[in-house]
Amino acid sequence: MNTNFKRLVVIGYGKAAGDILKYIADRRLDYAYQLEFIEHEIHALSVTENICTERGIPFQRIPEKEVLARYLDEIAERTLIVSASNNFLFPGALLEKENITIINFHNALLPNYPGRNAPSWVIYKGERETGITWHYVTAGVDEGKIIVQKRCEIGPDEKAYELTERLMNLACEGFAECFDTVLAESAQAVPQDLSGERRLYRSKEIPGDGFLNVAGDAEAAYRLLRCVDYGKSEIFPPLRLEIEGREAVVVRYRKVAPEKREEGEKLLFLPLRSGDFLKIKYRVL
Amino acid sequence: MEEKVLEILEEYCEEALTYEGDNMMEEGIIDSFTVINIVSELEDAFDIEIDAKYVVAENFKNKAAILELVERLLEEA
């Protein structure tokens, strides 16, 4: 199969980057491109370096933004950059280079929920559906033409990390669907409708401003707890709450059946509409 | 303690129970999302907090490493 792209550069971290890297590596049998991987953000459980070693893919760790920008700027060949779970913002000068094409995976259905932590915001807002978008990268954040989208429902108990995992799997499916047309430069990319009001979610924004109102709606509290739940990845700080006038933080939470309700120290039980309880363990500051 | 840990492993990653090697993450037996689930279950089951510094591939390389981690955390608690 033919492509004008001589070089493919994958940038990202985590499962999506790893799976996409494997896919592109396997497709080297069909094309004659050179493949390399750049890890810009370091992740404690990352396995991408190992994937690179196993498959003979050049691996580089470039955490400094300026160094990465300079490295990419020096690329002279016709190159496709695949941005998969990557938070590096490509410099405008790079986007203007004719030999560079960049595609990015966004974990929401653009034009909705552009910016950071989209899985959190869709859960927080009580959306029932979300999905992924592969799009060309342009100067505006998450504004480029859409190459492919895949949809999925959001489960009533789904946590941010669970949804993120499903979206990463969808991203890999979507990538496999569009890979050949992107390489052939024949993808039917569709411009986004950016005419409506569009809110760009920024990295420092925390759903609910990071405060859990335990005296309010338990369903809303459950959504807030689930939407900031990335396990031990400190994407958001622990949620704050107020207990008898004292400030506290959430340690962990769980939905439990009524028969599992066991009162204990520093535990709250909020009744959910289903009859279950939202069990919250907290620590007073 | 061991029985409870193995129960949790069985629920989230049955393969971990019979895995004999020492590289469960890199061999694709377990992924980072499964680790999050296991950590959450362990915290709840033993009423412990597992600090992010312990959530590294080395502590989840096989069943024995996970058991050792929980044992250590229970001793410290």
C-alpha cells in the first residue's frame, strides 16, 4: 500500500497510546514508513517503552515542552504525527509546516466538551452518551476537521477511569477504521460546527469546584464523586466537604446495598433514589 | 488476608491467580485500569489507604507482590 508519509511519530501515554502504537507497528508490513514513539508525560504504569523495545520502535522520553517543540520542528520528511492521550499543545509554527500532518484523539464527541478531562465533565453534567473523536489538529484547541467519531453510553455507576478506559478502546477502533484513508490523504474529514456557544474545559477546572455538598442531592454527590475518580492518578485533588463545621476530604466512596450499611467512624451514608446508599469515608483536616 | 486478596484478584483479573512470571503488567495480564479497581477494592476490604507511590508496576508484577504490598500496608496501619 502506498502513502506519501515517510515517517510516523506517535506521542502520548497510557493504554490508547500503547494500543495505537502496536497497531501502527503491525501495519509496517503494509507500508514503508518509519515509526517512532515519544513519551512526553511520564506515567507510573506506562508500558509503552516495553512495547517499543519488543517491536523495535525507537523510543524517546522528552518531558520538556521546548525540547519537544524543537525536535518536531526539525522534522524534514513528510510526517504524520499521531497524538493519542497527549496533552502537549503543538506550536503554531509546526502546524503551518506543509510536510507535517497531525491527528489527535479527543475523548468526547466534538464539538462538545473540548479541552481537558472530558470524561469527567460528561459524567458531572449527567450526560447519557459520549464518545471519541479523531480530528486533524489546527491552531484552535480541538477545533480541527473530524475524521471519525464513535459513540458509547455512559453507565449510571460509571467512574471517570472506567469511562476513560472504554473511550480508549473506542479510540483504537476508530483509529483502525480511518488509518488507511489518513495515510492515503483521502479521509472525508468534516468541519466542526463551531457556531454555538462553546466552552473550553481547562486543566485547572475541577467539577463542582472540588466541593462535595453532602447536605444536597445524593445523586449529584454520586456524580461528582464518580467524575473525579481516576483511582490514584492525581488528576484532581481529593474532594472537600464540610462535616459539622469542620473541613474534611473524601478518602473513598462506594455505592452499597441497605443491608451493607454499617455505621462507623468518619463514614457518611447518603440515600440514593435506587434504595442503595452512597457510603463516603472522609478524613477531617 | 490472603484469601480476601485472592478473592479480589479473582474478580478483576483471574489470570493473575495462575500467572507464574514476574511482569504481569508488561505481559498484558493486567492493565492500569484493572490496577485501579484492585487498589480500590483492597482499600475498602482492609480499610487502608494505598498511597499513589505504591501504585507502580513493581508492586503489581504478580500475585505475590500484591500480597506482600497489602501485608506491608497492614503492618504500617
